[in-house]
Amino acid sequence: MSGSMQDAIYINNWHMEHKPSQLDSIPFTGHLYRNMNNLYNLVFFVIGISLGIVATLCFYSLSFSLVQTFMSPMTTIPPISPSPLPLSSPSPLSHPLASLSLSPPPPPPLKTISSMSRNTNAMMTSLMHNMTDQELFLKATTVSKIQYVSNKAGPKVAFMFLAKSALPLAPLWEKFFKGHEHFYSIYLHQNPSFNATIPEDSVFYGRKVPSQPVFWGTTSMIEAERRLLANALLDSSNQRFVLLSESCIPLFGFRTIYGYLMNSSMSFIGSFDEPGRDGRGRYTQRMRPAINMTDWRKGSQWFEVHRDLAIHIVSDTKYYSIFQHYCLPPCYADEHYIPTLVHVMYPQLNSNRSLTRLDWSRRGPHPRKFGWKDITEEFLNRIRFGSTCVYNGNTTNLCFLFARKFDPSTLKPLLRLGLGVKI
């Protein structure tokens, strides 16, 4: 056999003996499978990350759209145009506002309300919160930029009661408010230590705001007034704000008072220059240069303001700080702070008169208090129509909508005369 043939046979035999078996191929195949699995895991990981990013972007996009929807400015109220009313020489029974039409939104369908439902509604409408005064004032001026939607709520009057404890004339106010639920809001500032059970069907139920102790003749009275205004400003449907006490009464029915306020673009704050010890005598040169003697004004604590002016009062820090430091007894801040602030900063917004009648015929630090013997039809008509003033450019003898100070003993004769429910 030739050498080349032998070499060929040898090579063939060597290949037959060393032919790779299935076992020989396992290490290579397993390595390949592991690589493929790693590749699949990497692909799935990348897909998962991509889906997560896409879902996150979609979520944030949706959230941003919702925020824009809810935070977008709501419909702005058209300014109340003061329409002159012929109010000269009105009579108690034939008042031009007697035909004022109030058209509240249709009430929801009547349902049986359980005690639990009433409690739930009371908690939902509770005015209590944990904000500090500074936080409250800031929030009030922010919310105030959003106006109510006119087709859902009408403009309201905020009745703000600054009281020490109970409201002895509450039954009179209950009759006054009855049937006008869509046109008013109520706020109570009472001593935080005062607790009383108020019936759930009362208009005063759940209307107490977080309060602080108030001391007569100190700046704590201004703090309470600003606190009431700020809480009332949180409701954007409140457009007029009336400060009242536990001894105040309404001189007319709700329709007359509501129409009188809504038909005027002016606020009603007593603000005048009074010479003598009880006026200029309370001014101190330490208030200069922010407040000069020529700026110093005095007026009744009991005011009525529209929303724009209420915002200015709550947001003020400059003049309030001056009064905190320098207007101390015998300078009574509640008689000077708001009258001076408005005179210096916003005189064009004020009528320079109060809508709450007081009797200062007796000399002293407090007005006269009326008892049950004073309550007659003649007496009420005298304080209703016994003055002359200007309203929307016209002279009228309808100058006061409220009066004080009325003793608790006057409740029964006032109810007997039907005060607060007449026009």
C-alpha cells in the first residue's frame, strides 16, 4: 500500500475516533442558551423601563391638565353698577325695594335626612381650621382672586358677629334670615372658652370661626375683625361684609337690606376728623411719617364693606403694625384703624358713614343701651327714618340698616312688632 493511501486511512480513522459527540457539544450549546436568556432579559428590562417612562409621562401630563382645569380663573363677576334709587321720604310700608325679586337656584329634591347625614353636612361646612392668622390672611387674599360662577351661586352678604359669648337676640335674626338661604353667610367670633349647644336647624349652627380672646379698647378687637373678614373671604360668593355685635338688630327685612347693599358700589365706614381729646388727642407723632395728623380719622367700629376693600384691610401690614405699637389706651384702635387706613389709601371706595345706628346722646365711652320699655313702633320708625344722607347720589332718609345696643329684654317686644321680617 502506498504511503499516501496509508496516510489517508490514518486520517480517516483518526476522525472517526475523535468525532464530536452530543456530550461534546453540550458546553457550547449551554453557553449559547445562557447568552440568549441574558439577551431576552435585557430586552424585557429595556421594554419595561420604556413602558414605565411612558406611563409616568402620561400620568404627569394628565395631572397637569387637571390642575390647569381646576386652577384656571373662573368667570369674573361684572362690577355692580350703582343704579340710583328714588329713596327720598320712604314710608315703612311702601318702600321702593319692596318688589325686589330674589331668585335662588332651585332647591335639590327633598330627601329624608337622617341625624348622621345632618352631622356629616355640618362637618363638611364647618368653619374650623388650624391655620394661623398669617396663613389665614394669605389664603384669604389668594382665594379672593377667584370669583364665583354666576349661574351656580348668587352674590352673598356675609354677616359677621363679633360677640363675647351667646347671641341673646338670635331668634330675631333667625326670622330675618328665614327663606333667604342662598343670599347670606354667617360667621361667629366668640371667646374660645365659650361653648354652647346650638340646635342643628339654627342658622348659627357650625358657623363659629377659630377665635382668640378679645379685650375692649385693645388691638385684639382689630385682630378679631380682620379674622372675621379673612374667614368670610374664603367663600368667593361673599361680596358684601357686615360687622355686627350680639346687641345689634336689623331695622328692615332681608330684601331691603340686601338690595340696599348690592345696589351700591360704595362701602360704608364712618371716617371723620374730630378735634379734641377723643379725636386728634389720641394721635401720636410717633406714627409719622406713614400717618400724619391730617390723615388721622375716627369712626364707628361697626362697618359694611364690599369685597375689594375687605381684601385691602386683610392684606394690610404697614398701618396695622403702626397701630399695634402706638395706638394704645386711651387711643382705641377699633375706632381709628380702619377709618384712618381707608382715608389714607382708598378714600374713593368709602361713603364715610356707617349703616349701624348708635345713640351717643349720653356722654361716656359706650353708647346708650335700649331696654324693653323703649321698643315701640314710633321709636323704631324714628331710628329708621330720622336721619338724612346721600345714597347713590340722591338724598334719602333711609340711612341706617342696623342699630345697637339692644338689651336681651328687648327680644320679645321686637318679635311682637315683627322687626326683621317686614320690608
